Amino acid sequence: MPLVDTGLADVVSIQRRAAAGASGEDAEAFFHDTLMEYVWARDVAGLAPGTLHNLVKPVIELCDFYDLYPWQITPRHLDRYFSGVGKRALSTVRGKLLRIDSYFSFLEQRYAGEIARRFGAAIESPVDPFNRPVHRGDFGLRIPPSKRATKEFFASWREALPGSRKYPVAARDYVMAKLTYISAVRASELCALRIGDVHWELGQWGRFVVQGKGAHGSGPRERQAYLFQEGRDLLWWYIEEIRAEFCDDPVDPTAPLFPSERLPAGVAALNVPVAPAIGADAFRRALKAASQQHLTGPVAHLFPHLLRHACATHHYEDGMPLWDVQQILGHRWASTTVGYLSSVKADPERACMEASHRAVTRLKGRA
């Protein structure tokens, strides 16, 4: 299988037991076999190539550090490693622990008996109830600005565009931010858009095709993002008035919709017709700088994902059904969408009273 042969070969670089005997070589070969079979199993399950490539890295790093095999690793080894040399950001450590735990579950299910018979060891995950991650991902509460503050922010930014030092760049950043709010696309999805991805003929106002985030490491999934009338007018203005100001061919369908400011060093002289796309980090910096200048209210600054939350929150507050909000966000499960609505302004007591009033009205009408 080419994917495993190339990807795993780059990952597996274990340097241990230079003077190992036959038993050590046997254990080494068995360890390698389990790594490869685990990757094969996850490949069959439908994980993306990039996910497969990084799947066993934390296991190999941990075993390399202690010069041990997985069935020799204990929770104490794990604790010492991730509180010392392996210490990283909480989200990074959490992801590594989950991948290690998943590999050990594979060993326990498929090879526990063979490991006990060949090496006299009981296989058990070093991720125990005491060091097991409590959450997956960042569960911090994201409170977007109000609808009024968001509207005033974009109005102030748009008014300041003519006075920008680099007008085309400032206009590009503004359009990207406004489209993020209107369509709820992610920064990576927006930056990857090509001119040919915009389909003006779809739906009522046109749509654009993005490579959406796949769930559980399954890889990108194409989905249609909605422009609505405001987004259509905005994007049409950008393509007609702004896009041609950048240093590439604006009619090439493979050209990025939002190009970088300039070609990389050494490339401009080659007369390359397509410029590179703006990076997600550059977009985040531009949005943060704009929010510091034009955003008012309790929210200090904006980032692209907060605009995605704002889109979902404001649509839901305006009465859009949960299913439609889910469609805009591109979520597979409604439970994921509900997590975006944690700051929705709701009044359960008022809703209960209004429901009771409607029920009484209906009963009176029947009488």
C-alpha cells in the first residue's frame, strides 16, 4: 500500500538496542508490524492521508524517549514525559494522548493474547483515569459581538477603506471578513477559494464551493457555502473593482479568489500567471488589527472563527430554524451547531408565557 509505505516510513525512525539479541529484534519487528497494521486499519476506517501520517507519531516519540516497547510503557512514564520534555500546549498534549490511547486500544483488542504469550506482558493503556484528557478541543466559551456591534464594525471599516495605505489589500481583507460573517466559512476554507469555485448561477444569489472540515479526521468534504444577497453584491464588487489590482491573471479560474499581496521572492521574474493565496494567519492578523480600530463594545477583538459564531448566533436570534443554521455552518450533526449558540439571548420564562397565551387563545377560539 503506497500510502503506508511512504507515510509510515517517514514516521518510523526508532533508534534503539544497537546490540540487541534475537529477542530484541523479534520485539522490534513485532512493534513495527503493529504500527503498520494500525495505520492500515485506520485507513480502512476512512481517515484522511494527513491524519494517517501523524497517527502513530506520539507513540513512536514516547517509546523512543524511554527506549521501550509499548507493552513496557506505564502511566508513570507517560506522566513524566508530558510534564517534562514532551510538555506542549494543552490542546497539543490532549491530541497526542488521545492518539496514544487509541493505539493501545488497538493493541489490547487485537494483540493482547499474543503479547502476553511472546513477551510475558499485559497490554494496558498508559492513559489512565488520572491523566486522561477531560475534553477534546477548545471548549472555551466564545461570545461574539452583538448584531448591532458587528454591523457598526463593518460599516466603520468600509468607510475607512479609501484612506488605506494599500487600498486593494485593505479591501480584500474587508471582503474576506464580511464573507466570513455572511457565509460562516472557516479561514482555511476561505483562503483556499479559487475564482472558479464561485458559482453565480446556484440558488437564489449564488454559492461557492469550499473544502469543508471533515469530522473525526476523515478529511475535507466539499460543501456549498451561501452568499445571500449581501454577499453576492459584495463579492461582485470585489471581483469587478478590486481583484484585478493584484499581480496575476484575474480571469484564470484556477487563480485564488483572495491572492497574496505579492509573489514570493524570485517568482515575480518568472511571469507566473497565478499568485499564491493569502494565508490564514495573515487574514487573522488583518482582522484582529481592523477590530482594534473599528470594533466597539465588550468584545475586545475578532478572529475568523468568532465571526462564524456570530453568524450562527445572529441568524438564530432572528428566528432562523436550527436546521437552517446547521446548513449554513456545514455541520453534520445538530448537536455541533447547538454548541455555537451558547451565547444566544434567550428568555425561557417569556417563551413559556407566550406559549401559554397562544394555547389559551386557541381554546377560546374553539369555544
